[in-house]
Amino acid sequence: MTEIMVPLRYKEFINDLTSLVKNKYIPMTRIDDAVKRILRVKFVMGLFENPLADLSMAKYIGSQEHRELAREAVRKSLVLLKNGESADEPLLPLPKKASKILVAGSHSNDIGYQCGGWTIEWQGHSGNITVGTTILDAIRNTVDPKTKIVLKHNPDAEYVKSKNFSYAIVVVGEPPYTETFGDSLNLTIPEPGPSTITNVCGAVKCVVVLITGRPVVIQPYVDTIDALVAAWLPGTEGQGVADVLFGDYGFTGKLPRTWFKTVDQLPMNVGDRHYDPLYPFGFGLTTTPNKAK
């Protein structure tokens, strides 16, 4: 390791490292090697001649051009895992013209959840932490002006059944995390995510959009879900999600890793003798764009 990041306990680290070197647990040659590599990069970058950053390009950060590129990256990275009970009866793309649609789930209107960790703060944060478009806003931007949108984060089944929704979009997933704070022995979606899926998808046609940086346990709910999308962490550009849900663009993304059935199967990789995933590495359904809907 070349660099140690302990910003809150750096004095303790310096004392401990100094003691380890003095007592010959860590050779001085190891320290010299680490320092040499750091200094080499700084010399190459010219930081000793020009130590301050060039801010001339800062005005372009977050520009519309950059956001459009990020939006494109979102729609190309989405992976469609399920689309109806058969290829003959797909749910997606969703119709833009509908009498009334339900948007549910803890992650449906939260930029912080869309961005995940390493955003504004080390561990990220929920809420309106930066400028962007939530998935709810993206849906509103996309559907027909006469389509009524109802937001209810965790409705019960009776409510859903009684409101005569045309269909529902459920957006659930994990809270933001970074490094060991994201360690999990069960890799489940925290409540109320599972309850929202069960209550909504058991009562009306639904697509579930997963906001998560990794595969999670979803098998118990797959039979209840009509369409399932792995959206990963789409960041600020939630419009990219709506682009493909409603058919302005087709789904093209493929799984970058195997999606397991249960955590008992882990680790599981292509070529394993008992390779039996929920969705294999490289899996991803496709749809054809249909902007006229």
C-alpha cells in the first residue's frame, strides 16, 4: 500500500507507524518505496511547479452536455431481468397514456439513494443532496400530460386494489454505503422494500426497479413481479431510467456479474461445477424502442 487514508485518527496512525519502524517491524525501505511512488506521480503531474488546481474548466461541471452523457450511460447500463410471463405478453415498454399509475417505493423520489456512496459525503446520504432528476420526476416528464400519477411510498394491498391503477412502478433498493459499511451477510433489500413489492405487485401489474450497487436477494418476489429492472446506481440522471421504461430507447444492458438465488450459493462464478444462478453472467433481455406509445 502506498497511501493510508485515516483522516480522523491520523495522529494515532503516525505514532503507531513510527513505533513499528523503530522496532523494525516495518523496514525503512518499505516507507521509502511508498514515498517514492507518491512523489513520482506528483513530479509527473507538475504539482511542485503548479501546486494549485486549474479551475478554468470548473464551469463545465454539471453542464447539460455532461448530464446528457450521464443519462445515456444510465439507459445503456440498465439490465432487464424479467418482462412479463412470456415473450408474447411483455409489460415493457410501458404506455405513456394511462388513466392512473402508481409510483411506489422508498427509492422512487430520492436523489441520494440513486447516487449511493461517495456522493457529497463519504457514505452518501438520502434526500435532495445534489442537483438532478429523481425517477419520479423522470416519470412525470415522460408520460402523457393527462396521465395521473399517484406517489405512495409503501401502500398496503387493499389501497392498491381499491384505486384501479393502470399499472405500478415500484422503485426499491439499498441505502447508500461505502467500503465496510456496506458489508452484508444476507444481501437482502431492507424493509419496507420487500413489503412494498409484495403489496403492490400482488394487486396490480407492476415493474420493479432495483436501486443497488450489487445483486441482492430477489428470488422470493420474482413470481409476483411482472417486470424487473436492475438499475444499479443511476446517479443524478433518473431520466435515463424513464427513457427505457417507456420505450423512447430499448433495453440493451447485460449483467456484469452472476445474479445468485441465495447467499448460500456464494461465491459463484461462471464455470463452477454447480453453477445455478437466478440470472447468469451476461444475461439481459432487450426491448424495441416505441416512442409513439
